[in-house]
Amino acid sequence: VAKATISLPLLIVAWIKAKERAYLFRMREDYAYKYSAAMAFEGYKKQIQEQDPELQQQLLQIAIDNLGKNPTSVFDKELQSTPLETIIEGVGKRIDQAIAKN
């Protein structure tokens, strides 16, 4: 019992930190994508400058839409506070799927 009292809070903290780290990694990937898109935009802009102004406007709109997205959109759901919530949510989804099949 004493081991469980000590290890359970440590497991919960480790779980929360792992989840936060995964989110931070996804945000880093999102910013890296935006950086690459910004660099590509410059190259595309140089290529189409002499061509169609409408095409240049479309490129600008795509770049604005892409770069203007909020980086927190990589979070598909809020960070749950305990592993128990994740387990309960997973069980709930499976029950819903089983009910939907019948």
C-alpha cells in the first residue's frame, strides 16, 4: 500500500508531462511547417511575378490562410488531468460504438 501511495502520484505526473511534451512536439512541427511554407512562398512568388497577377493573388491568399492558422489548433482535445479520465473516455467510446452497431 505504501508503494502505491508513492508511485501513483509519480505515475500521474509522468503521464501529464508526457502528454504535454507530445503537444509541444506537435507545436514545434507546426512552426517548422510554417517556416518551410514561408520559404517556399518566396520562391513561388519570384516565379509567378512576371506571370498572372491573379495567380499571385491566389498564392498570397493561400500563404495568409496557411501562416495565419493558430498553432494551438494542433491540440485536438484538452489535456486531461489524470490517466483515469483517458481510460473512462476510451471505455465510453467503445460502449457507444457497441451500441451503434446494434
